[in-house]
Amino acid sequence: MWMLIVLGGVTFVYSTLEAMLAPALPLIQAGVGGTPSSIAWVFTGLLLSAAVCTPLISRLGDLYDKKKLFIAVLAAVALGTALAGLATSVPVLAIGQMLQGAGLGLTPLSIGLMREALPEERTKSGNAMIIGTSSLGVVAGPLLAGPLTSVMSYRWLFFLPFILLVVLIAVAFRVLPTTTATAHGNVDWLGAVLLSGGLLALLLGLTLAPAWGWTSAGFIAMAVGALALLAAFVMTRRRLANPLVDLRVRGRTVLVVCMVSFAVGWAVFATYIALPTIAAAPVATGYGLESNATVTGWILVPSGVLAGISAFVVRPLERLLGAKALMALSCVPILAAPGVLLLDRPSLGLLVTSAALMGLGIGLGLTQAMNLVVSSVPADRVTSVTGLMFVVRAIGGTLGAQVGGSTLASDVIPSTALPTWSAFTTLLTITVVIGLFAVLVTAALPRKSGNVTAGVEATV
């Protein structure tokens, strides 16, 4: 019980911390003397750090005591949080944010800890708790940021989570179980360099593409470099007995889970770009609601609430429908969320419905995806495969956000910077297709995913 409280508390605090920062961006920018572009790069750095660190942290979790590694990563996040709160310049803030980026690796470590300490069914309930508390943190962050910054310095958006993280570190030291190595061998450092370099080039290229142009020499060079590094990683690491990420998939479960994670990442970020833009656009555009920041924030609240609630009904639904049917069903809201916006002229009710559907898809989809990993992957690979799933989701999210932003910027109302409704239609249609792909790909899941051969077999 105490272990679940600690893991849930860490997930909630971390999610709330990151969600509080976006509404306070102007205050943070003024506090460190940054420009809009430099501040944006600070948060991009957090995402890049998360993508690079997660595979390595996940593999280390398979090789060493997960408790010690969890506390070490949590300490790095706490240090980064304190550093960001004390920062008076953009570089110091950036370093703090990059340290916080390592916190994404806490999720696969949490799942690995639960998998070793709890029976499989209780681990699935724990997965629901991880997704649920994360989603509730995403809701709580923006709602807390306004009141807190109205009565105290924005720096307390960092200091308050720092205090909670220190308390959680102390409690974690007392209550988390010590684990033994579930895999053998050394860390694949060359694989870490190849994978990290490839992911860094890929995500950096996707982030810079809207400014550079999708056909620019810079973007093409980044894309080619990313593909070369990732191809080298795949070709060389397949021959190792203990690679950083085991790519020898002897079934379909892990592959399907990664595809669904990519689709969820894309759909979430693309839809979350569309919803606030539609809500804030002037009525004169023919689609805008001219909502203020407060109303726009509340439109997104149902997403986090539904994600948090739906995560906890996955286990009974799986018993009722079966794992394969539930995975397919959980992807339906992912395509329905952007789809409902194509049905009629946008209204407040339609935007809220879209946000709620997306939250439902997140809660059901990600929780069930993690459950499939727990059921089908051997214990010595649960942490690293879960980490891979979250990295793939981050890639999908980055791609969805950048393609979404570029699509909206490519077709604007004359003499304004506002997208036309045609641009939204294009983005939403692409996102519906991505969601449909996620539904269809679940047909490749084996009928029974409760054994190791349905996923990745041990190769150590």
C-alpha cells in the first residue's frame, strides 16, 4: 500500500509541476530575462532530455536495484526543480529543466517496481493508478498556477514541488522494496549513444522544421542523420545478447503497443493544439469562440478528469471484454475526439466533448497498453519495454505537434496570422486517420496476450 502511495504521489507531483509551467510562461520569461524563442527552447530541452534519458534509465532498471535508481532519478529531478526555481538566467533554467526531463524515466521504473513486488493483477491496478494520477496532475497544474502566482512569486511553482519531492524521497527510502537485477550483462553504452543521438536528431529536426521548412537542407540533414543513427542502432544491437532495447520481437504485442502509443501521442498533441486555438480565435473567423485564457483552460479539464477516472475501470473492462477487444475499444475515442469537431460549427459543448473523448482514450489506451506489456513481456524486460513505449509516444507527440502547427500556419486568413477552417479540417482529418490506424492495428494482437511468447522473449 505504501509503495503505491509513494509511486502515485511522485507521478502526481511531477505531472503537476510540468503542467503548472505553461500558464506561467510570461512570468518565468521576465524572471530570467529571456525571449519568447529562448524560453520555448527551455521546454523543448525538457522533452529532448526525457526522450534521451528514458531508454537508458529503463535499461538500468533491468540491470540494477530499481529502488536505488528510482531514488537517484528522483533526486536529480528535485535538484533540477530547485535549480529552475533559483534561476536568474535562461541557461541555468535550461539545465534545471533538462534534469527534470529525466523524470519521465520514473514511470517505467515504477511499473518495474510494481511488477516485481506485486502479483500481476495488482500491477495492472497500479498501472491504472500511474495513468490516473498523471492525468489528474495535468488537470491540477493549470488550475493551481493562476491562484499561486497571484499571491506569490512564480518561483514557488518550483519550490513547492521541490519540498514535496524531498519528502517523497525520504519516504521512498523507507518503504520501497529493494529489488535484484532481473537481467544480466553490462550497459550497452554504444547502443545508448546511437539511440540517444538518433532520437535527439529526430526530435530536434521535427522541432525546428516549422521554422526551417520541411524541405530545407537543415531539416533534411537532421532527418538523414537521425535515420542513419537509428538504422545503425537497429542493425548492430540485434546481434547483442544484452542490448539497450531488445528489438527481437517474437510476437506482435509489443509492436502493436508501440504503434498505439505513437498514435495516442500524435492525436493528443495535435488535438490539444487545435482546441485552444479554436477557443481563443475571434468570432469573426467563423469558427472561433473568442474565449479568454481561463475558459480555454477549463475546456481542457474534462480531458484530465476522464483520463484519471477511465484508467481505473480498465481492469474490470478487461475481464468483461478481453484484452484485445479492450485495446481496440480504447482507441475509438482517439479518433472520435478530432472527429466530432468535423461534424458541426465549433461550439463550447463540442470542444468540451472533444477534450473529454481524448481523455477517455488516454486513460483507457495507455493503461491497457501498459497492462499488455506487463502480461506479455518477461520480468527482465518490463522496465525497458515500457520505457520504449513512452519514447515512441513522445516521438508521436512531437510529430503531431509540429505537423499540426505547420498545417495551421500554412493556410491563414488574409492579413492575419489566424488559420482558416480549411487548415483545421486538414489537421483534424489527418488525426482521425491516425486514430483509425490505431484501431485497425489492434487486430494484429494475439487472442491471448497473457504469456511471454506473445511479446518479447527473454534473450539473455
